[in-house]
Amino acid sequence: MIMVDVQSSAESISGRPAVAEAAEQGARLVDLWPLTKAEHLANDAKYAEDLQVRISMVLAQLMTGEDVTIPDAEYVYEGAEDIPGRPQELVDALMAANDAIEAAAQAQGDQSKALADLADTLGSGWDQARQQDVAAGVAKAEQSLQDQNKSSESSQDKEEVAQALAASLEICRDLLQRAGADPGHAAAAAPILVYVNELNERLGIPRAFLSGEDVVHALGLLNDPEAFADLLAPLVGAEWDRHRQEVLWDPEEAKRKAKEDDERKSREALQAKFAHVPEDLNKPPVEL
């Protein structure tokens, strides 16, 4: 079992129904690896780009409080440094979010320092005391992972995925508390979310996505480990299902299903059009 600083809470939540169900979804996803088909590899690369766009959008929302959109995030991801008609503060936040995501993926060595750098990049407003408290939490989490000599290969057993997810959730909750994040100060959460997604990779589980609304809701539950896990685990599991579906997406099959849907809708529309026409009871039956 993965040991973390908040071991007792992680053990408690790893068997909760919401965590167990998410673990099954995660196990189905990681069981696809190693990917061998070219189309699956291409689909996974496309998913990773889409995930970064969505995460950068949420980080910018938390940083600015602005209504950041997917098109905004896509433009900046593709290299835009300004967007006509949109606040420059929003664009700058998106650029910082992308920088933070990419820096976290490449971070080596002292993770406490890396997380402090993320906080600076994202303008999270941590004072010296917060930085020290978060650094202490990161050091304990990192040491526990080193002690377990965790493999970089993905876990495939759903119990292992449940333990890894529980550990991730508890580390996340602990660091959010240390960072002073709350529903009224959601910007403080941004670097923690980036760090935890990279931590998931080292725990052998895939990255996840939370909307801005999900994050703010979760920040109101930091004092309740079970409620925190019950909220986030289904959201993580749903994202893992989405990831799996996108990896396995077959354009030819999608076209076939779209054609079937169009034909079904046409039949239903035709039936609805003539639904008001009374049936002629004297009309002789037609034998097929």
C-alpha cells in the first residue's frame, strides 16, 4: 500500500464506493497501455493537447476570476499573445498557465522548489509562511513515495489504482489546506492542481481534470476527507472514461453511428409529422 503523510485518511477513503468505482474506470484506462496502434497513439496525443487547453482555462479562471472560454485557451495554446476584444490580463494568465503546466512536466530535483516556482508563475499569492508550510507537506509526500520505490509504470489492478487515487486525493487536500486555499481564495489552489496531476503520473494513474466550479466546491470540503473524496472521485473517474473513449475513438465507426442517428431522427421526425393524422379504421390491412 502507498504510504503518505495522511495515511490513515487515505486508507479510510480508498475503500469508499466513489473511490472504488473511479478506480475501476482508471484500471480500464491504464490497461490499454502500452499503446501499439498508430491511431490510438495519435488519439492519445490529441487528448493530451485538449487536456492542457482545458486545464489552462481553469487555471486562468482561478487566477483572474474572469469567464475564460475554451476558444480563449485554444488561441493562447496555439501561440496567441493577445486576443482582440479580450482582457490582456486573461491572456497573460493563460500564457502563465501553459508555462506552469509545461514546467511541472519537466521538473526534476527538489519538488518543493518546483512548486514554489509554480506558485510564482501563477501569481498565487503565497506568503513566506505558506511557502514553508507547503514545502513541508511536499517533502513528506515525496519522501513517502521514494520509500515505496514507486514504479513509473502504470498500475493495472483496481485495488492499486484505488490506493493511488486515495493517496493523490489526500496529498491534494493536505497541500490545499497548507496553501490557504478556500472558496474565496481559489487562486491559491492553482499550483497545487498542477503539481498533483504530475504526482498522479508517478503514482501510476492518469492525469485528471476539474472544472473551476468543481475546484471551488472542493475547497469548501477540505476539513472533511470523505466528503472531499466523494465529490472528486466520480469527477476523476468520468475524466478517465473520457480519456479511454478518446483513445479508442474510430472515425469510421463514428461516421457509421452518425449516419444511423441521422436515419433514426429522420424516421422519428416523419412519425411525428403524421402523428396527428387519424388512422382509417376501414382501411384494409396491408400484408408484408
